[in-house]
Amino acid sequence: MAKRTEIFKGAWILYLFYGAALAILLLYFMFPSGAVVDYVRLSAQKEVPGFYLEIAGALPCMGPGIVFRDVSFYRKSAPGLRLARFERIRLVPEILSLFREETVYRIEAEGLGGTVKGKFIPSDGGKKTAMNGNIEFSGISLEDLKAVSEAAGRRVTGSLSGIISIASQGGDIISLSGLARLKAADAGLELVQPLVGITALRFSEITINGVLEKGRININQADFKGRELNGNLSGSISLAVPVEESILDIRGTVEPQVRFLTASDAAPEVKAAMIQFFKKGKIGFVLRGKIRSPTVRFM
């Protein structure tokens, strides 16, 4: 009798496993991928009218959560230019937070040559975009992140890492507030016009600490080390839509390196004048105007 009971219990366990596996398979194959993708795309267009998403598909994942495949971001005014692309974005709520007043969501993304991880908490401010959160990213290719080059109006390269904390009470991107600590390695900035024969500047490292305050980015400290120039800067960026209309108000100092002069193809008399000018060592500068067409004044 005891043996038959054990066999009966074993059969029930197998049936339970079979039922769970069948439920998972049904959920996987019958998951309404198209409906979920359409909902996300339409919601994104409603909240950020100037941009739109393209998503190849969505599938359930363990967590439970959802994985979005091949996600691309575009600006409506330039539909042929993909601003960014992620091969995979995974969105999962923290299980314990489901039983609390505020649900915490974790996000993991792979793309642009690197990874993005973070968490956010939708707030009850009455607007869908109201939330708090933080994002940590590493190895992001600035060359693949076309949004940066598009805003700057010139080619920008390098590997970007950092942490961004944000808070939003709802509204557009300009209404965000938060903190940012960024670091770019092996970075390059194409110059709109050659500077004494130099068409691009290269930096081994750029570090930026900033504060985002509802329409304004305050750069507390930014340091850069490069093969042509070393220096630092601080100031503010008044944000606008589109981003390239944002206004710069930045001051800093630069310290030209030997390569800045040796790489120049300027005439000998111009080089001689430059050498005399740069004997001062560190030189102050002011950078003002729109991001795409700023004016620089040395002091």
C-alpha cells in the first residue's frame, strides 16, 4: 500500500511538471507579441511626439518580464537616420515590489557595442511619464549613438560609460531633473572648420559631472586629456527642442600639447605666433551659442 502511494505521488509530481511546462510553452507561443509591440510604440509616440520606435518583436521571459528584440529609435523629421539601436531590451519587475505600493522595474539592454542596466519606479503623479530611476551604462559606442553626432552636427567617436539618475513629474524630456557622472575614453570630436590645419581633436579621457534641472544642464566640472589639448570647463546648457537648438554658456581653460603645434600645417610665421601665444600655458576660453554652431573666444 505504501509503495502504491509513493508511485501515486510520483505520478502527480510528473503531471505538475508537465502542466507547468505546457503552460510555459503555451504562454511563449501564444504571447500577443504584435499587440504588446503596438501598445509600446503608440505609447512612446504619444509621450515623445518628435520620435518613434521600431520593434521587431516581444517575448515573455523569466522574472516574469518581457524581452523586446531589435529596438530602434528614430526622429520623425529624419526617418532615414537611426539614432540608436538595441539588439535586446529586457524589462522585469522586482517580485517583492509587486506586493508594495510602488513597483520597481529593472531594465537591461544590449546594443551600441555596450550594455545598459538600471531600475525605475513609476510614481503616482497622475502622469504616465512620472517616475524616478537610475541607469548605468558601459562600453557604449558614441559613433553608433547617432543621437549625439546628430545633436552636435559633427562626427563624435569614443566609448561612453557612466551613471545617470533621473526624476520626472511627467511631460517632455526637458522637464527631467537628475544627476550625471559620465566618462568617455578614446574620444574624438570632428571640427566644423579646421583649426590651424587640424580637422579633429582626440582625447584619451573625458570626465563630466553634471546636474539636470528642468530644462538646464549645469556642468559642475568636466576635465579632458588629449593628444592636442588638456583642460577643463564648467557652465550650463539651456535645453531646447530640437536638441541642436540648445544654447551653450561655458567657460574653461585649455593647455595645448606639443602635438597641437607639430600637427599643424599652418605657415611658419603663424606657428611662431602661436608658440608665443601658447607660452602662457593654460589659456581661458568662453564657448557660447547653439550646440551646432558655437562661437569660441580665447582670453
